[in-house]
Amino acid sequence: MSAIAVIHMAQKVNEATTNQKKFAKFLVQTGNATEAVERAYPKTRSHKAAQVLASRNLDKPAVQREVEKELNALGATAEWT
């Protein structure tokens, strides 16, 4: 694998996917991470699966940045613990 391919892959890891961006938007709108997953990922098979994916998404720095962007657009801020 070339160095350029490795750099490109690293950049992609640091970027939110389209669904993760939708998740961030719905999270800010609803205030509920599980509901945000169910709206952003309509093929999620169960409520429990949505809870798990919500938790995983909230741990990802790229998703946290997207949530911060959405909040900043509203004049609010996020505090991650």
C-alpha cells in the first residue's frame, strides 16, 4: 500500500460518515441518541441495536465534532465527559 493510500485512509477514519452526520443532526434535534440512530440508520433492526450504535457513535471523535458543529450552528456548546 502506498503512503498516499495510507494517508487517505487515515483522513477517512477522522471524518464522519454521511449517516454519522445525520445522527449528529438528529441528536441535536431530539436530544435522544437512540432515536437519532433510528432516524439516521432506518435499517436498524431493533431498539437495543440502536442503543448500542448510539453509544458507539457517541464515543467517536468524528461524531463528537459533528455534534459540536450542529450545536455551534445553534449558538450552543457541547461538553464531553
